[in-house]
Amino acid sequence: MERVNEIKKLSGGRCLVLLESGFQFPLYVRELSGYDLSEGVVIQKETITKIMDDVLKKRARLCAMHLLERMSRTEFQLREKLRQAYYPEQIIEDAIQYVKEYHYVDDLRYAIGYLENHSSAKSLRQMEQELYTKGVAKEVVAQAITESELPDEESQIHILLEKKHYDPSSTDRKEQKKLYDFLIRKGYSSSAVLCAINQRESSNENTSFD
């Protein structure tokens, strides 16, 4: 048995039921009376199990499906969204396994798609870091790279140099260093940046920023 410690109102006609043990779960206001839930009431373990199995499990699965219909997400991002909806961890885990079973969420597929969709404008290093921040594991990112067409970073750098109106004959070393730092922050390697800048110089002298 557990005592209902508090019931907090949430948005969308929902409430968060908090038990003395710290366990919590969301229900709609109309469902509280159906389970005789109010602050101070003792709730049986069987009732909690029934709520988990009959209500929250199905609702979390549908919520996960709805979230994935709206936009592609990684497993990490989907978990965070379900946590924000106050679902208990065991219910979140069930929902995640459900959508993974039907391949509605697939981090490898997500990573491959991300690389292919952004390879024309972003460096490989930049895309790697962005995938990590989205919760994609390093080994999954590595596999996605082997299965994807990698960006032509040399062409990307030249395009960025064009957009920055880089003219070797009229750019001083201070501006050149600023441009170099900009490209490094974009995730391009030092050697690739220097190669592209040197190719655009009118002379055969190497550019150095030591």
C-alpha cells in the first residue's frame, strides 16, 4: 500500500500523482475519481499495477508514436520527451522497446539520414558532434559514417571562402587568421583549411598561422 502524498495539476487536463515513496505518474483529472485517488488516500499496489498496465503503458506507446510522426528522433531524444510528460521509467522503457521493435526509432538509420541530409553544408566532424549531442552512441555514429557518402569537405571550404569573399590579394594576415579560425570552428581540419586557402593564393607561398 502507498499513500497519495500530493496531486499536482498539469497542462492539458492532466494531474501528476505523487506517492509517499517518491513514485509518480500522470493521469487525467477525469481518471482520478475512477481510481478513487485524492491526496491522503491509501492506494493498493494492485491499483498502481492496474494503472501502469491498463492506462499508462498504452498511452506512452501512443505518445511515442505521435512524437515520431511529427519528426524523426533518436532514442535519447524520445526518452527525454517521455520524461517531460512525467511517465515512469518502466513505462518509458516499454514504449521505447515497442517503437524499436517496429523500427520506428532506429539510431543508426537516424544517423545515416542525418549525415546524408547535412553533408552538403557541414563538415564530418561537425555532424559527428551534433549526433553525439542528440544521444547517438559513438559506435553507431562510426557505423553510420561507413555506410554513408561522406561530404566533399574541400568543395565545402571553397564555397565558404567564396561566401566570405576571400581574395588573397587584398586580405591581410589578421583577416586571413580570422577566416582560418572560422573554418576550424566549422569542424574542418587544419590541413584541409590551409590547403584550400593556399590554393586560392596567387603565389606558391605556403600560408602559416604559427
